[in-house]
Amino acid sequence: MGRLPSLKTILLILIGIGVVLILVIISQCQQTNSALFIAPRQPPSQIRDKEVDYYHMVGNQAAGRFTDDWDAYKISKKNYDYKPQIAEALLKEQVRTDYNVIKDDTVGQAGGGGTDDNFHEADDKEMEVYEQKGDPPAVGVNKQGVALGEVSDGEEKKGAGDMRDISCDINGGRQVIPCKAEGSQVFIPFSFLEKEFEVSGHLDEKKDTFMWVHSQAKIFRPKGRYNPTGVFTYFENYQVESRDRVKCISGKFGVPISTQWSSQGYFYPIQIAQFGLSHFSKFLVEGEPHRLMIEDGEDIRASWRPSVTLSAVSQDSNDLIVNNVVQMENPGNTTKAFTLRFEDIAGANINSNIKQLVLSWDMKISKCPSKCALKIIVTVLCDSKPYYLHYVNEDFLIDVKDNKHFYYGLGQEMESDWQHVIRDVHIDTQKGLSFKSPSKRSKSHIKIAKSKVVLESFTIHVSPGVTFLLDNLTMSNAEHMAQFYQAADWFVLNQDDMGGWPIPVKRKFSSDFPAVLEPGWNSAMSQGHALSLLSRAYYFSNSSAYKNALVRAISKIFELSGLERGVQTRFLDKYVWYEEYPTTPSSFVLNGFMYALLGLYDLKMVKVSGGVSTKADKLYEEGLQSLKMMLPLFDTGSGTMYDLRHFTVPGVTPNLARIDYHVTHINQLLTFATFEEDPIFKTTAERWIGYTQGIRAPHN
């Protein structure tokens, strides 16, 4: 049996083991501290008194982590009134890892045990606050438009102020972009975030603030109950003629020519109706225009060079009232020009703040040889550079020569009847300048400020042997009601035997949605807009022409399928739907359907006799029930669907609504909410408004 170790030997062994254990513990603590953000120790009273201010970085938002810098990018409790227990949970979050919690004596004051379950519960409560209050604390974006993130735990943290270039690897190599890092913070270019997350932002130098918005589209909250004979939704804010996809304003009909699906230009009923409804709505909001009569052949005479004579005529064969009009004759062998200069017109403040750039006149060719040639040239100055607007009695739409001579065809009807012409010289100059631009992008950059346009002269070129009559030459800042009736008259003149306005171009869709609409298809949105326009025209004029057009418009198309040149389909063979694009298979476009319903509502409320309003009521109620049942199908939890093609074609890519269409859906629902009692319209609209502010539906 061996000898037992001495007491001294045992003590030395124990001391050695103790030293080794101490070294191991120190090593473990150093490793742990390098992987954590340690909350600065503060007296409990300071934590209780401290405002609940913190910043939430982009990288932190995804990972649920928070940094320990209380001073940078603060968001005050004035904007986010967090509950005390949430603030305490956020303090705890600073010292939490995935597997361990470093218990700090300042955190222990909060109670709750410090377990993972409690932290998850706090996260859930925090998200509830976000949903109630709006966006979570945003940003981490610096003055240069750079979003902030956080360097990963494994990367060595460098000192504050040590800005350096780094690469940001997006989703495992899908994209690599240059970024910046300072200490633990990562700066991501806003130009990347703008495209990646479809947000917008700019630096406001005056406020020294970066302005971040999820949507630039404007939400129009109705001020009262929608009136079927009043302003049409929010269309007083539209200026259809200035859109890039409007080629020009037709000289013959006074309505826009669209290039949306054909660069040649065509009459697009939806666009024409929106043109008329916007001018009608503007008139109700703005009132009568500032108008100056230049020449009426009676009391107000212009200084023509050379002088002109007067002729006594009636503008209508049934009109017993005879008026004097200006007569311009050319008995010679060469073209004769009659000119007036706007600087000579009494009261024409061509340089005033209220720009009177809309010219209107009545005209007729009363005597004409075999071929009449007439040209009216309006000379305008834009930044002191002259441009010449030529209005001729031909049937083409628009032509441009030498980038300064812009030609518009007025048609040849003036050779047999009086014609009322309205021309906005500001729009005509702008369309002329953009006519031959090579791309849509360059067209959008050709914008002329009204303040830069000055009227110089008005010249009528009369060819040999022609006698030309002119009356009511006027300059004004707008002619809203006249243009409204021009649009209504277009619908009367161009309605087909089915009561519709066929669209004369082919409509193709995406590659995985193979439906094609051949020229001649009808649209429920066209039909609905036409009802809204013609209902107002009939209500204010009591004209049988508008009433008869309404009767024909409601007679067939809403009850026929797309294959029958109608617009009706059914979802799941049950819910009636009026198709903006009557495709096979059906597409179920939301905004076009709601515009069709508004048109039916307008017609039923105007009370047209002969059972017309009763039929409109029936079609409206059927569609309304479908809308209420199907609205949830368009809700993505973060936006809306443009249509439901992914329900009707197996495997097709869903067609998300871009932000301006999403906001259109909101504005339409807000309109319905003013006269329909069902709360679904209001509650759905408010939820969708939240999506435009970055709020998302909660996840599981």
C-alpha cells in the first residue's frame, strides 16, 4: 500500500486546478463580451426617467436586434407612445443573445424573469403598437440618403468615425453593391432601397431632414357624400390632355387622341370620358373662367390688318335671330392674310399671372371653289422663341415641320356648317415639341411652364375665291364646360348599334397570360365612364341626344359576355363582374369594375325615364354584392392585386397593382364609403391606406 500524499502536495494541486478554472472563465467571458452589445449600466431611476427613444436600423428590424447607442437617430415618444413594459423589454433586448441572457441589475428591475418566452411576448406587444400607431421607428438613413444597418457579430468592430468602404452581399450573391461602414453601423445607398422596396425619398436641405415616403400617390379623402351630378370622385385634380400618352387634342372633335397601345393615335373612350369628367369637375370647383371677348362682330371689334367687313347671318337655319359676323373675302389670285396682334387688344393682359392661353372661335367657309384652303396661324413666344400653330381645314391629327411649325387638322366640316373650335395653345405647343421625341422618357421631360408662353398674333390665311366667316373670338384661362360638352358630343356621335364605343386597337397582355383582345372590343370601364359623363350632360342640358345615348348604353352590353362583344363575366359561376378587359379566360380587373359600378350608380340616381334607371339599379346591385364578397381576394397584406388572373389561369404570375393603381383602389373605396352603409368599404380602404405607409398585415 503506497504512501498517501502530504497535505502540502494536496494544497498545491488544488491551487493549480483553481488557477486553470479562473483562466478558463476569463477566456469565456472575453469571447462572450466580443459577441454581445452590453447595455451601459445605469441607475434604475435613470432608466425609469429616460424617454423611450431609440433607433431601429434596417438590419436590426429584420433580426429583431437593437444597438446600445441611445443618442443617434432618436424617435421621440411624442410620435410613438410605447408602454413602459415595452421599453423595458427593449432594454433587455440589448443584452440578449440567441442562447444566453446576461442579467444586468438595471434590467432586473423590470420583472418578468428574463426568459426567451418573455422576450417573444414583448416582441408581439411591440408589433401591436406598430399596427396601432403606424410605421415602426424608421429609418436609419443619413443625410446622404444612405440607410443604416449593423455589422454582423463576427466582424471586428472598429472605432466610431472610422468610415470605410465595404461590399454588401444581397441575398447570397444575387447582387453585390458598394456600401459604407462606421464602427458597427452599415450605410446602404438609398438608391438601392428605393428600387428594392419601391419607396421614395429626398433630402430636404432647409429642414436638414431626409424625407422617406412609401408612396408619392395622393389619397383623396371625400369631403362629403358623393353626388352623381357633381364632381366626379377626385377628377378635378386630373389634366388628361397633359399626359404623355395623349398624342394631341383632336382639332375636329376637341377630345384627346391616345397612344397608349398604338403610336399612330386613336380615340380611346376611357381617356375621352376622363377628359370630359375632369373639365366638368374643374368647372364646379373653379367656377367661371377669366374670359375676354376679342371679336364678336357686334359690340366688340378687333383691329384687323387689313380691315374686314361684317356680314349679317344666323348660325342656325331655325334661328330667327340674325347676328353680325366678321367676313373675310379674297377675290384675288393669291392667299390673303388677315392679322390681329394680341398686344393691340384692349384688356388682354398677355403677361399677367392669370394666363389666358385658351382661344376659342366659331367659323364657317361660306363660299368655296373646288378646293378650299384655309389656315389659321397662332404665333406664340416661349422663352422669346417663336412657334407657329397652324390650324387647317384638313382631316389629319398633327404634323410638325422644322420643330417650330405645328399643324393641327380641324376637319372639313366647316365648309358646310358652323364649327366651334377650342384650342389650348399651351398644350398645342407642348404636344408639337414632343411629337417627334424618340422615347416616352424624353417626351416626359418636354414640359413648358404656362408663365413662359406669350400670345403674339392671330392670322387667318384665306385662299383665292374663298369667303370666310368668323364670330366670338375669345381668349380665356379655361373653357371647362365647353370641353365637357365636346366630350359628351363625341360619345353621342360615335356610339355603335350595340350602345357601346368599341376600342379600335389590339390589346395584348403578359407572356404567361395569353389572352388577346382584337380591335373592336368593348370595356366596362369605358361604358361606366360614359354613363357618368352622359348622365351629367343630360341632367344639366335635358338634351334628348344624351338621354338616347344613355338608353342605348344600358340596353345590352352589361348583360352580354366578352365573346358576344359584351362585358359581363362571373366569378366561380356565381358573382357577376363587369370586365374592363373582357378576356377569355376572365381577368377581373378591380379598378375598371368599380368605375363601371359608379357609372351605373350615376345613371340610376339621375332618374332617366323609360325603365333605364331601374335597369341600372339592378345591374349596380348585382355588381355591388360581388364587390363586397370579392374584395378580400385583392388584398395581399401589403398592397393589392390589379386583377385576379392568377385565379383563372393555373400557374400564371399574380399581377400586383403598382402603387398608383393601389391608391386608385383606395380612392374608389373611399367614394363608395360615402353613400354605401356597409362598413367593408371604409375599413378596407383604411387598411389599404396603411399599406401605403409601410404597415403590413401581421404574420403568424
